[in-house]
Amino acid sequence: MTRKLYELVGADPTRRFSPFCWRSCLALAHKGLDFETVPWRFGETERLAFAHHDKVPVLVDGERVASDSWAIAEYLEANYPDRPALFGGALATMRFVSAWADGINPALVRLIVSDIPAVLGAAEQDYFRSSREKRFGMPLEAVTADREQRLPAFRALLQPLRATLAAQPYLGGTTPDYGDYMVFGSFQWARCVSPFRLLATDDPVHAWRERMLDLYGGMARLVPAFPH
Amino acid sequence: MTRKLYELVGADPTRRFSPFCWRSCLALAHKGLDFETVPWRFGETERLAFAHHDKVPVLVDGERVASDSWAIAEYLEANYPDRPALFGGALATMRFVSAWADGINPALVRLIVSDIPAVLGAAEQDYFRSSREKRFGMPLEAVTADREQRLPAFRALLQPLRATLAAQPYLGGTTPDYGDYMVFGSFQWARCVSPFRLLATDDPVHAWRERMLDLYGGMARLVPAFPH
């Protein structure tokens, strides 16, 4: 197989935990395209030099390379137009979903960041802790210290998703599309790195996350994760 | 002309200020469909009994009636399929934009609600003040007392819109679609009822609002409003 996706992993190379890599994994599965994961860890920027990029995901599809999850989605849509559409014919509107999905992560990281070092190898732990503590200006444990109190605000942030799911099973309608994958990526990130439970079990977003975990033979359920 | 749109107006019948009615106005203009506004004021529920509905917008299109702005958009898309598409082929994704647009209004109303009575007639003022003060549990002036302090949070809420507009001139892409009309409706509501300035002049959302005001011969610019 020549199709390879460089993905962020933890100490365990099967713990693929990047929200953006999950967007690309599910986009490839949506298109029915086989691929191999190439495990990549924080700090291994030289290994991506061939792609002129310093972050994953990076897709290598035969002779072609695409970097950045949005660019990979556009690449797949342009190069595999006969496969199921990722954007449902509405690239422009999907950009808005993308911008909204990106906006979840700054709130989410503050609920889970202190749990991340434990899933990393020793070398990546040092890099991760020092770079993130510099970004937040405090120890990671201080960032998440009041996470129980901030959970209602996080759940409120999900209201547009919740309201949409009251009318249809997926953001894409009766079947999932790239909008679902973008948003789900963030939840998959959380469950791969943190035992902190984000969603009430009676939340329609919880039921949607379960449906997303079942897609494509349960591909997102099969990686190491915490029970949520 | 047999096509009529019942729209909320103030004491001045040309001050059409409902965010949801503006969604329908612009949807009709997008489809190139002429219509007459039928002025409607708070409390005139009996006048809508024919539509089995108690709120505007209500569209009367010959023998057919559609109530509620989302239903009106679906009606227009279904009955005028040869006209420009409102949903860009992605009804499902548009529902998410709708849910997000609806979520702006609870934050927005708390910035402008105390200005609304001044644009209403005497009878509607009493209805509006008592119903809204009951809802908020305080005088309208108390609701907006700290609006300057809450303005940064409101502007932060617009980040997904702002990020999308960095990539394209409209939510709909190179041309506006129903996503733009839903979000713009809220801004048009604000400028029709309140002098409070919501947007910094260097905000890309401000430039987008100007483009929206220019659409269809400046139809949204032509109603009585405050300089913003």
C-alpha cells in the first residue's frame, strides 16, 4: 500500500490522539481509501521535512503529498471526486463549521491538558510540559484545577451542535460528512488522553459521539482510550 | 402583487427590525421574488390566525402560506428550485449555521434590549417592557447597564464568522447564501433598534456587514436605523 498518513501518537504507537489527524483518518475512511498510519511524535520535525511542513497530519498518496487537515480534505475531494463527497457540495459553508470546530479546542484543552503527559514517552513529556506551561503561563495542573467548574461553560459551547442533532443524526444530515469528522476529532482527542468526562450521558452530543465511534468498523473505538 | 411578507415593525411602519423577518426578506430577494411588506406589531396575534401561527415572519404566496423563517427558506427552496440556491446544496450543514446564528441572539439582546421601547408605539412599549422584564427578572436598563464590559465577549463569540471571512467574502463563499442572511439578520435587528456600536471598524465582520447592507439595491440600508 502506498498511501500513508503521518499521525501523532503517544508512548504507545497505537494511541493516535491528535484531533486534526482524526479528521484526516475519518476523511480517508469516508472516501473508502486504505491507508497506513506512520507513527510520529512531538519534536520529530525533521521527519516531515520532505513535506515542507512541521506538523501532522501529513498524507503521502503515491507521489503526492498533502499537509494540514483542511488541505488534505480538499485534496481528497479534488482527487477522488467519484467517491462519497466530504463537503456535501458546500465547501464554503464547511469552512464555517471548520472555524467553529477549531474554536472548541482552546476551551477543551483547558479541561484535559494536565492528563496528556502521562500518555507520552519521557522525551515528549518534557517537550510537551515545557512548551504548554510556557503557553499557559502556569503548571498544567493549575490550568485544569477548576475544570469541574468550567464544564458547564464547555457544554454550553456545544449548543449549536446539540440543536442541529435535534433535527438530524449527523451534521452532514442522515449520514456523516467532514463537518462531523472535524468536530468529532476534538472529542476523540479528549478520550485518547484524558479520563475527564466531558458529556452527560443524556446529552444528544453523547449519543452522536457513540454513533461516530461506530463508523467504519469502529475505527475510532479501536484505539487505546479512556472510558467516557 | 400577491406575495406578502408579514413583518414586525416599530411605531414607524418602515422600521422593520425583526432578525427573523430580515432572514426572509433577503431570502426572497436572493430568489429574485418581489414581495410586499405587511406591517405587523407586537400583540397582533389575531391577524396571524389564518396562518395558524402567532409570530412573524409569515409569507403569503398566492394561495400558499409559510410561517417561521426556516420553514419559509425551505418553502422557497422547494418551490423555486430554478432560482439561485439558498442552501448551496447543503441543507444539513446550513442547519448548523442556523443553530449558531440563533445562539448569537441571547448575547445580543442583552446589549440592546433597553433601546427597543423607544422605537415602538405606546401600546407595544408596555407589552414589550413587561414581557421582557419578566423574562430577564430585572428592568431593561439593568440588563444593558454593563454592556460596554460585555462587548469583548460578544465580539469573541463571532470568531467562527470572522475566521471564515478571512478565507472568503461571504459565508456562502464568493456570493452570499442563506447562512449570511441568518447571521446578518441579527446585526440588522441591532442597527434598527439601538445606537450601541457592536463592531470595531477594523473587524472583518464590520466589512462583511457593509457588503450585506449593499445587497439587492441596498434593501437593508434603506430602512430607518442608527449609524453603526
